[in-house]
Amino acid sequence: MNTEPLLLDDHILTVPQVSKYLQISRSKLYYLVSRKQLPHLKLGRNIRIRQSDLMRWLNLQVEPASQIFAVRKTLIPNISFAFIMQAG
């Protein structure tokens, strides 16, 4: 449980706001909350999510690149991302 004090400049977001931002359904967001996989506040029956908690949680969700990608990157180090996108 996050016990950090609430800062006045830390925005409090609703479920619809967070689901829209993450581009997932509200039911998926409620599922994450019910499984305690997403930090949240409960105000009575209302769920709220601090923006700082959401950003911290999102950063923890980033998966590292696979070994194959890392090897390819070392084989052709001067290729740009724009060139890869045009080739695809």
C-alpha cells in the first residue's frame, strides 16, 4: 500500500480518465484494481488513481528488449528507426 502523502500538485484521476489514457476498457481497469495490480485510492465506493502512482506503475510495466533485438542492433548499429518504419 502506498503511504506517500498526497501532494497538492498531484492530479487525482477517475477510472474513465485512466482507461482512456491507457486505451483499455473500464472493466479491464477495474479488474487490475480488484487484483491489486494497479495502485489506487478508495474513497467510499469510488476508485481514484494518483497521476504519480500511475506514471510509476507504467514505468514498471516496460519490458526489456529481447536478446534477438539486442543482437540485431549490434550487427547494424547505424540504421535509424525511421528507415525501419519505411521498410515495413
